[in-house]
Amino acid sequence: MRLRLDLNREFSNRELFFKFVELPTRELVQFLRDSFPHVSLDLENEDSGLSGIDRLGSGERSLQEELMESIALLRLSEEEERIAEYIVYNLDDSGRLLVEKREICEKFSISRERLEELLEAIKSIGPEGLFEGCVFGFGEGASYVRPDLVIKDDLSVQVREITIYFGGFDKKQEKIFLYLSELAQRRKEIMISLGNMIVRKNVDFLLGRTAYPNKIKLVDVAEELELHVSTVSRAVSAKYVKTPVGTFPMRIFFGRNVEAKFLLPLLCKLLQGNPSSTDEELRRSLKEHGVELSRRTVNKYRNLIGGILGEERTISER
């Protein structure tokens, strides 16, 4: 930013920049209206789907679905799985347990110590904040969202813009207006760049040819945009993108590893179909489904899932 000024407020220029980068559009507009009442603001609602409310795509599931899929990895006994299922379906959307632990112990005739061990096991495969009432991104509250970014059918990218109007302020207010306008333009540039990166990396996914998106490493984004990794993380943390195949949280396109909820069920299905597949054959099969992993990583997950499938076969043969 070339323009700098002393805002004489509780936040610094740096903090204000982070507000523009991190907040979804509507929250940002509300923040600006509360903080700069002398500045006129508006949202540009072009014919792009940016003005509407969209239902999340299949990449976003309920907390119960997320947990039930992962419970198989815990290698629980039949009784423990039954208790775990009861626990999972007695959680609210924020991960808070809706029944007393005492009730669970009485219902299944288990000790408090054994229950705590089971809760810790479920917590180990769940999202951050599980059992603490601070899980986000699941349930009805997250089912409908306003996208900040749109990738159209022709794979062009549009961002929801904020228009800042100048109303004949004094010199100090004029400087603030110019600074806010520059921040809004920088935000737009960052969002457009992120959208174009999603397109470059995920053409097959966006055209419906594969079921799973490819991840873009945050360090690669930071290098290309000349930003800090933490700034990039802020930019994708709470926003949604509307695509030809659905509306998704932006975060599913960015990060280090493929989402476990995409990988594990697919790999499990491939191993059940052909347990003797080599790691390289599995790697190629995963790639055909849009999941690109190294052979070494495939082997790591194969050993984990293969052990579980082996135990299942042993039990069924008895």
C-alpha cells in the first residue's frame, strides 16, 4: 500500500488490512459502516449469482456424517461402536453433548473412566472444538451461505465488490476514503487471484469430471501473491465460492493435504475391490478420481485402512 495515515482508532493500518482480507463481504460492510459512519458503502450485485443465498455443495456435511465415517478408523469393539454411535447422534451442530455423561454410563452399564476413554477416542478423529461446543461449519446454520466469489460455467471468475463513495469530506476524511478504496481494490485483486488459482488447479472438478478437488498449497499461493502464509490463510478461512458444481467453503481448495473425508472412503473402497493392488496401482486409481498423492502417502493410508479391513475379514471368517 502506498497510502498510509494515522486513523487514530483502536485498530492499526495493518489490522484494518486484515479486516478487508479476512471478513466475508457482508460482515466487512457492516464493520465499515460501524467504524466509518461518514463513508457511504454499497455492494455491487451484478448478474453473477453473488447477490443470492446458496446451499452448500456436497463438500460440506453434517457433523454426524463426518464423525460416523471416521469412527471405523478407531477399531472399536461392537459394543463400543454402539455407544459411540449413540454419542455422535446426541451432539448438536456445535459439537456439544446433549445428554449427561451419567445417563450414558447408566444406559450402557459402563464406568465413567471407560466412557471418558471413548470420548477421547472420538475427539481424536473429530474436528477442533468437539465436546466443547465450539465446532463450526456443520449443521443447518452452515447449510445456506452468501458466496463472496463466483466461478461461472465458462470458468471466468467474479468477486463480490464493495463500492465506497466520496461525499465531499474534509481533508482527513478524504484520506480515509482513499485508503479504504485502496484496501477494497487490493481485496478484490486477492480474491480474483484466488479464484483463478482454483480454476487452474481444478478444471476437471469444476467441469464435473472428478468428484474431489485438488488442494493448492498455501505457501505456493503466498509466493505467487507476495503475501505471508498467515494472510492467505485469513483470506480463505470464512468465505464461500459458487462454482458450476455447487457452492463450497473456499478452504476445501487450499491446504497441504487432501481432505481425509474425500480420501479415506475412496481408498477403502478401492482396497475392498482389490486388496492385492500395489501402492502404485492405488496411486493411479486415486488420480483417476481426482486425488493426487505420492506413492509414499498412499502406502501410509493403505497400511492404516488395510489393517482395519484385515481385521474385518478375520472376524467374518470365524
